[in-house]
Amino acid sequence: MKEGKLKRIFRVVGQRANFSIWEAASPEELHATLTSLRMHPYMDVGVTPIIRHTTTEAYEAAHGAMPPF
């Protein structure tokens, strides 16, 4: 979090799991970040790339920054 790579983390109700939003310049950077975590050998990681939605871009052009979570 201090490096700005982990943007948000959410707990999955009823499971020992979380859903996290990470930011990295490349897949290699994300891989290096995730494999550096102490829990990495015990983690089951799935990655889904996401990008900004055009609706967000239109909203921000008309109204300014989106409100925080």
C-alpha cells in the first residue's frame, strides 16, 4: 500500500479470501509484487486485467473526479 500498488482490498464474506485492486505498469511488475508477498506460497491467485470504463471518462469530463469508494 505504501508503494501505491495495492489500491483497495475487500474481504470476501464467509471465506478466508479477499478481492484486491492492484496497479502495475506491466504484468511482470504485478507478478514480482505478488510473488514478493510472504503469503505467496500459500495463495491461490487469479488475475483479471481491468481498464477505465468510457462511462467513467464521460462522467469525469462533465462533472470532475468520480467520488471515492
